Amino acid sequence: MAKAKQEDAPGRRELRRQQQQDLSRQQLLDAAEEVFSLKGYHDATLKEIADVAEFSVGSVYSFFENKDDLFFSVFLRRGDQLLPAMRDVLEGEGAPLEQLHALIDLQIGFFRQHALFARLFLRTSSTVSLSTERPVDQVMRTRFTEAMDLEADLFARGQAAGQFRDGAPHVLSLLFSNLISAYQATDPEIMGSDVDGEPLPLAALHDLVEAAFVAPGVRRR
């Protein structure tokens, strides 16, 4: 029995070490998300990020190659969370129109839950350059394509069911995504005081989506 305990001890120590490393990495990503969101990629420094996380700059380099790697890792982490949630909604039960409304709630709710990332994403996604040389860029491109494919498949299924209007599913997917992004960029729960004017209620977004994509004559919710 004593021998078994001695043999188990290194395994437990390794598990604790890995858990601590995972926690430290998440703390650095949280800090990076905050600093990048407030200052942007170019004005943010690794020292500022390390200070917010209460780490040394050297500790940052033990997890990430450089600022570029850390910046993209912020995007990859949230993609790892959002994509499975999208699959759960779109591969689950419910008619296509019901799934479309569930997808709206998911995407708006996710950005509201992670408002710092949302601001970073909305302000920089159009300027982020994805090459084919870096592995992280390939992963981001693959995930973006997967998200668009999931939405396009939803529109194709909705058309087959007679619920959605005609049109190329991938075009409808892109239009839908841009509409959601436009709402997120004007949502005070995401953008805070940066939003001017009266906010549009979430229920009104659902109505706009139905008006844009539901086939004529289909009973809306």
C-alpha cells in the first residue's frame, strides 16, 4: 500500500503543476483581453499585460512566444468556447427558424458575457490580417469558415423546410453575421458608454432578422 502511494505521488504533483500552469495561462489571457481591449494591439505592451496579471514579463514568455502570439491566443480561446456552443444549437432539436432565434440569443449573450473581448473583436476583426504561414492564422481561418458553414447549413435547411427566403445560403449567412455584428457594435451592454442614442431592444433584433430572412407567408414567432 505504501509503495502504491509513493508511485501515485509524482502523478498528483504533475496534475497540480499542470492545473497551476493552466490557471496562470488563463490569467494572462484575461489580462491580455483587458489591455488589448482598452489600448488596442499596437499601443498595448507585454509589461502592461504582465502587470495587470501580476506576473513578470519573463513569465509571459514562458507561455507565449511574443505579443503577436498572445494577441491571437485571446481570439482562439473565445473561438474555442463559441464554436461548440453554436454546434450545440444548430445540431440540436428544433425547426430552423427556432434555431435561428436561438443562435441570435447565443451570439448576443456570449458577447455580453465577454464584453471586453467583444469590444476587441468588433474594433479589430476587420483589420486583423490572417496569413497562411502561421499555424494560429490557419486555425482562426478554419474556425471562421466553420462558423459560416454552420450558419449556411442552417439557411439551407430552412429553405428546404420552406421557412427561409431564397438565396445562396453562404450569402445569407454573411448577411446575417454582419447584421449581428452591427447590433453588437451598438449594444450598450457590450460597448458601454461608447454607444450614442437609444439602444435597440434585443426583441427588435429578432424582428429584424425575421423580416430579412423568413420566407413570405411563413408564420413568425
